[in-house]
Amino acid sequence: MPVAISLFYTSLLVILYLVLSLRVVALRRRYHVGVGTGGHERLELAMRAHANFAEYVPLALLMMLGLELGGTTPDGLLHLLGLMLVAGRVLHGLVGLNLSAGTSPGRFLGTLLTWLMLIVSAIAGLVAVVSWWLAN
């Protein structure tokens, strides 16, 4: 399977996205809120965790897919990037924002891992493309 690594991490992250979605739905039902937060901090935190995931993960997965399709990125690096992204999103959304609206170790580490994944992916992508341009 040509994109098995990207598909594996995408699948894990879809499950995490659904978990975050179900948290929002459960809190909306508990507080009887159809739109917005109704002034409930727990719902606001759950919504931000869900939205933050939706803001960062698609771009990160696009980078992983591009790197894998390019065929020059080692599988080990792709797995490292995928693990960083999954761990970062779990720490940020399920640990960090689940516990506090303020700073927390989970939120900090989750953001750090996600940003590092994006930076390493971008550098690897640029190196791959420039190398290909120079070879052709």
C-alpha cells in the first residue's frame, strides 16, 4: 500500500477527532445548548479543543501525505512525525484543554509537539523538493 503510514496516522486522528466531537455533543446535551457555549466553561474548552484540532491536523496530515508520496522521506521519519502529531493532539485536546483554560503541561507539550511536527515536515518537504529540482 503506497500511503500506508499516512493512512494509519490519519485513521488514528479521525478517531481522536470523533472523541473530541462526542465530548462537545455530550456537553451540549447536558447543558441544553444548541449553538455557542451558553456561558459554560467546560463546553467552551471542549469546543476549543475540537476547533484547534480541526485547525492544525489537516495541514499536518497533508504534509505527511506529501512526504510519503514523494518517496524520499524515510519511513522512520514519517512514523516519528505521525507519533508527534498524535501525541501532541492527545496532550493538547484530551489532557490540556480538558483540564484548564489556562496554561498546563498537557497544553504546552501538545502545542510544542504539533508545531515541531509541522516545522520538521516543512523542512523535510523543502529539502525533498529542492533536491528533486537540482537532480532534474
